[in-house]
Amino acid sequence: MYWKRWLVRIKRLPERSRATLALWFGAAMVGLVAVVLAKVADGALTIFQSMSTRWAWWPFFALPCGGMAIRWLMQKMGKGSEGSGIPQAMAALQVTNQPALIRQLLSLRIACAKFIGVVAGLGCGFVLGREGPTVQIGASLMYACRCFIPLSDAVFRRQLILAGGAAGIAAAFNTPLAGIVFAFEELARSVEEKTSGKLLGAVILAGVVSLAIQGDYTYFGRIYVPGFNYSILWPMFIVAVSAGLIGGFFSWLCVHQDRWLPVKVKMWRAARPYLFIATCGFLIACMGLAAPIFGSGAEITSEVVTGHGTMAWYFLPLKFLGLLATFLTGLPGGIFAPSLSMGAGVSSWFLPWFDSGIHIKLIAIGMAAMLAAVTRAPLTSAIILIEMTDGHTMVISILAAAMISSTVARLFGTNLYHDLAEKALQRLAQPQLLK
């Protein structure tokens, strides 16, 4: 067979060349899977919205029943695919010298389960995003490429995980620069010189694949705002501080559930997880009657940031509670896009105070500030927003807002992804200690 000849030729290549080919192949696959996930997930949410428009009772059926079905599926085939996905990738980077532990965090089985869980979650109306899960899926796909290279080197495994996670972010948002910064700022606080070159190549290739399929698009469309003016400083400061307080509080609630959840609720969740998920789904359906909080919120946020829509004052608290309820269920789903939506909600509170000429800029500032507060990754948040809106005229304002909100969020002493990664490692270590 023709493909067998190619395999023979590849096996005869030097080890370094084979490693490079594995990275290229993995990056192309990450880009392709990210695009497919985006299309399928958006289609699932569209179907949910169509059904909800036709039958007002649909969310009350889809959310509780769908949530229980997803939980059952995760228990059967998807252990390790729960939650965002970014903490799992970060945890895997800390145990690159222990392949057995990595397999519990990153694998093709987990990637498949994550894909199905995210699509099903959006199709049922849960408040979640697909971008965080794409990081775990990307890292899993790239890590699986090690089978082409007979290397047991922890450094090479680290390179694969980093490149896969960064390529996932780049392809999911169509923001290659943000993918690179995300890897440096959040996934790994320091990246050696050899890794940085491979990282750049993987992100670029994943971005090329995404661009080839979807074309040159921006996630929230292109916005047009006036250039920097000192009059924006006071509104920017108010929005950034508010976003920092709300986003930091949200992260604290997610990390420290044991401190604020009543003991009876925690015991109930542990004893009857399916009933707990159904209850959370029912509550989200109730909140969805008042505001369009289902899914990531990208659609309504796009309308607001381009000046074609508005948000009611109660959108933010309902979106906040809906996202928190989804997070408590443990179902697969990310918080990137919902955080951006909450940021737009924060800004909408203050729009009546200021001139209409800066309204769109304030919306964009609030989005970046909220994401920076939740993730404590200000550079990534600012660059993602700039690339997603083609908002290069807002570089200074968005960077300043992201830094301010991230600093304010430190008051809560929480770093969401890093704290969740530590908890994931602790859970993995418990069975090892019992042996």
C-alpha cells in the first residue's frame, strides 16, 4: 500500500525530523478538530435555541435530562474530561516525568468525551464555552502524537502538551498571537528556547488550518471606535475595578466551594449527583426565562459589541449564577466565552453615565477586564479581545483595563486555573498514596 511506503520512509528519518513531523501533524489535527468542534457546538446551540423558541418548556426538559445524560456518559467513558480542560493541561505539565498520571489527564478517549460533552452541554442549554475544552482536546491530540516518536523524554512530552494547548486556543478563537501568549503566561510560566520554536510552529500551523477552513474572520466581528483619548481613563477605571471584583469573586467561588456551599448541599451533591445536576439545570432554565443566558453568550455579546444590541441590568447576575451553577455540576465546559459575556454585562451597567461615543469601547474594555479577572492572565485576555474584534485602536485601553482588573482580583487570593490544577493533582495523588 502507498501509505505503508510513507510510514517506512518516515521511520527511516532521523529522530529530530520525525519529532518535527509529529508536531506538524498534531498541530494540523488540532486546528481541524477545533474548527469542527466550533461548527458542531454552534449548531447544537442553534438547535436548542430554535426548540426553545418553538416550545417555551423545552429548556425545563433539555437542561435537567440532558445534564443527567451527560453525567452518565462521562462516568462511562469520560473520566478526566470534566470541567474546563485548562487545569488538566496545566496539571499534566507538572507531571511530565510520570506518563501514567498524564494518561489520566490527556488521552484520545478524554478528547472524544470532552468533544461530545461540550457539544451536548451547549445543545442542552448549559452556560459554558468551548474554548477551554479545546485546550485539553488539543493537548490530548498532540500528546497522542508521541506514538510516532520512540522518545520517553519528559522535555519532549512537555513540548507536545504546551504546543497542543496553545494551538487549541489559537484555533478556537482564530487568535494565533493569543495562543502563543497564553502558553507563555498561563500554561507554563517559563518556556525554554527549544520549546518556544516548536510552540510557534504549532500555533501557526493550527491557525493556518483554521483560516483555510473558516476564512479570515473575527470572533465578535470588526468594531470601529475612536482612538485613545484621556477622557476614557475614568470610565475605564470604573469598569475595570468592577470587573476585577466580580471576576475575582467568581473565581473564589469556583475554587473554594468547600467554604461557601452548605454542608447539606455538598453531602447531597456527593450522594445524589444526578439529582443535583438536574436541579442546577432546572434553575438555569428558570433564569433563562428572564435573560438569554444559555450557551456561551457569544451571540448577544457580538450584537452588543458591534452596537446592534443592548443588555438588561439583570443579564450579568443571571449569567453569573448560570455559569456558576454549570461549573458546580462538573460537566465539560469552559468559562472563557461566558466570562467575556459577563464583562459586556458589567460595562452595560455604566453606559448611561457616559457619552454614547465611547459605549462600544467600554463594552470591549469590560470584556477584557472580566476575562483577566477570572483567569488572572491579563496579557492573554487583552490580546484575545484585540484579535477577536480587530480592535487594534484600543490596545492601550484594553491592556490597562486588563492589568487593573487582574490586580483587583488578587484581593481574593485565587488563581483559578492554577488552583484547580493543584486540586486535580491532589486527586490523582490520592490513589497513589493508598497503594
